[in-house]
Amino acid sequence: MPSNLNALIRYKTINSCLYGGRKRWSIVELTEACSSALAETRGRYESVSERTIRDDIRVMRSDILGFNAPIKQKSGLYFYSSPHYSILSIGVTDQKLIENVISLLEELKSMVSHHGLELLLGKLKGLETGLSEINMIEETFTPEVRAGKAYPDDIQHEMPLGEFSSQKHEKLLSKRKINANLAENMNFALTPGSSVLWGDVMDLLTSKRRS
């Protein structure tokens, strides 16, 4: 997770340069673009080092933030091999990453004037809770269930319910309840309207900030 807002601004700037495939960018051009973008936020110009931009490209290419950006280099120029790829359309889905984004937003509350900050935090916290409950429920499953060889409510329910012992009846109800809770939380976590995109986070954090 980027430790500060500056890293997110650089990622967003590099993405805007490479998106669409209109041109290919040298490391010097990307450095200048990021330095200018940061100057708008800081109110003063300070040049970013080429090493920092190369590290940013490495992070964007990796799965550290879930980007896996298709950044290619040819003859010293950088470009997306898929012109319409954008990190802004990538979802923040990993539980640990969601926790880190929440921490970053909480730290920057006093600096961000965007009215949607609390809404975004609420959405992220809801996703975090849903994923935590899914993980907690899955920990109760047997190895067969985790491997997909059985279902949480696998039990001989062809037999009349009256032939079950009280203990088996309670076990069945418990497993069905776990399965229902899991389905509910998975549906929440996977519902498009409940997802958070990196674009949501970056646009909010790079909006006009309080003085």
C-alpha cells in the first residue's frame, strides 16, 4: 500500500499518460508529468527522481495493489500493451488492502474536502466487514468443503426429519445458517454497486483539499 498521497498521485498521473496509447513516454517525460501533478497539490514544484518513477512502474506492474498493469517498454519508451487498460477501473478487493486504504483515508481526513469521503469510508468498511465474516465462516469449514468436494449443508436430508436425532437436527440447522450467512456476505462483497474502484479512491484524494 502506498504510504502517502504522493504515491497515489504519481500512479494516477502515469496511468493518465499511458492510457489510450496516444503516445509512448520516456522516463524523463513521465518524471516531468508526475513532478507537475505533485506541484499542483503541494503548491510548489519539486522534481521527482527517475528512480522513484521506475519504482512506481514496478509497483503498477505487480499485484501489490492489484493493478497488474500491462506496462511495456520498447526503445526506452513506456506504454500500455492494452491501450484501454486503466488502473482507475481496478477494484479494491483484497481485505488487507481495504484495511490499508481505510487507514490512509482516515489519516487524510483533515486534508480532503470531498463530500464523498465519509460515504467512501462507509463503503470500504462494509466491504471489510463482509470479507472478514466470509473468512471467519470459511475457517469453520472442513477440508472437503474448502476443496469444493462437499457443501456446508451436505447431510442426509432425504431421510424424514423425525428420524434425525436432536443433535443432528441442530447440526443441520447450524450448517444451513452458516451457508446462508456466507451467501449473503459473498453477495454483498461481489455486488457491483458495493465495490470500490481505485478511481473512486484516487479521484477523491486528488480533489481540492482544505487549506
